[in-house]
Amino acid sequence: MGRLTGTTAFVTGGARGIGRAIVGKFVAEGAAVTFADRDDGPGRQTAEELAAAGTPASFVRADVTSEDDVLRAIGGVLSRHGRLDVLVNNAGINAYFDATAMTEAEWDQVFAVDLKGAWLCAKHALPPMQAARHGSIVNIASIHATLTIPGMFPYAAAKAGLLGLTRSLALEYGPFGIRANAVSPGYTRTRLVDEWMARQADPEETERRTLLNHPLRRIATPADIANIVAFLASDEAAAITGANIAADCGLGVMFVS
């Protein structure tokens, strides 16, 4: 019996990286999982690989920036299972813009994926949770929500907004037995971090210096993040809401004022 046995979960951005690790962890913990991704090919491939490994999960192609897509995806979960216990807002994109050169359309796209999408999913997940008077929302934020470095505009602003959204949901829906928490990964072995490393003038030296800045002398894996998300989603975290859990191998402690 896993800690999520008997629950139904919806995970966005589940085809790759942290999202895929969360899906696999949730299934292993006993949840019935539906995951969404806007990329149909990788999503279907992930679903096939999970099924072949004996850890099946349902895939639905959905763009979290589209309310119609979100409503269809969550509606499908409710039609199949009659309930929704856990929402994980993981879908996101990195952004590397100059504030003076970024276009309005580029700004809107970043915030649509990294912040608006989380609100849209919460908007349609909350009513069944309210009816059940039980639920857990976990938002995947970032260390950049509280600390950042040059070259990450406006990603830090979007992720800081996600923390504000988390706090508001915790306050507004706590009386219904619904918890809302955030996890803020630091550097994690994902495609997005690999892309960032590759953009640097000397990727190998950048990685060496990055590791030296981490007290644990390592960076997180997607499985590390998935373990924390599974805990927050479960009743083991029944007393935790409105929290932001840093999963950064100690990087943030060097900069706390």
C-alpha cells in the first residue's frame, strides 16, 4: 500500500524531466495518474514506456495556457474516476530575455505557461476538491522565485508569482480541507538545465563551479523532486499548507540574509 493509494492525480508537463519522475512516483505510490503535456509524441512515448514498465498512467495532450484544453483534460479525469484528489502544476518554460528587448507577446507567453496555466488548472481542479472537502495542490516553482542570477528574465518574476498564487490558494481553500504548497527545485538534471548549461561560454567550467556552490556538491535529480512532491501530496503532509520547500542541495542557504 503506497501513501497515495486510492487517490486520483493530474500532473501537467508530465512527459519529461521532473514531471515524468512525478508521474512514475505517484503511480508507484498507488495513485491513478493522468498526465498532460502539449507535445503529443513525447507524451505518448512516455505513457507507452510507463505501461511497459508496469506503471501505467493515462496521457492527454493539453496546453495549459488554453482553458478549453484544461477543462477537457480535467473533465476527462472526473469522467473516468469521479474524483480528483491531487493536482501537480509542473508545466513550465525557461526564459532568457533582455527586459528592454523582450516583446509583449514573448512576455505573455512566459507568464501564460509559468503562471496562468497553474491558475487555470487550479480553477477547474478546485470544485471537485471543494465538494469532497479534501485535496492537495503542489506547484513546481523554482529557486529563482527567491534567488536568481543574470540572464533569467522574466522567469524569476513568473515563479515568484507562482509562490504568491500558492499562498493565496492555501488561505482561500484551507477551510475546505484543501492544501496548496510549492516545491522550488534548484539546479536539477533536466533538459531545461542542460539547455542552460549549453548556452554558457564554457559549459564544463560552468558545471564545475555550479557544483562547488552547492554544499552537498551535487545537484538534484528529478527523482529527488518527485519524492518531495509525493510527500506533500499525501496525507503525511496533512499539517502543511502555504509552504515553499526548497529542493536545491543547499545552494540557497549561502544567500539567506
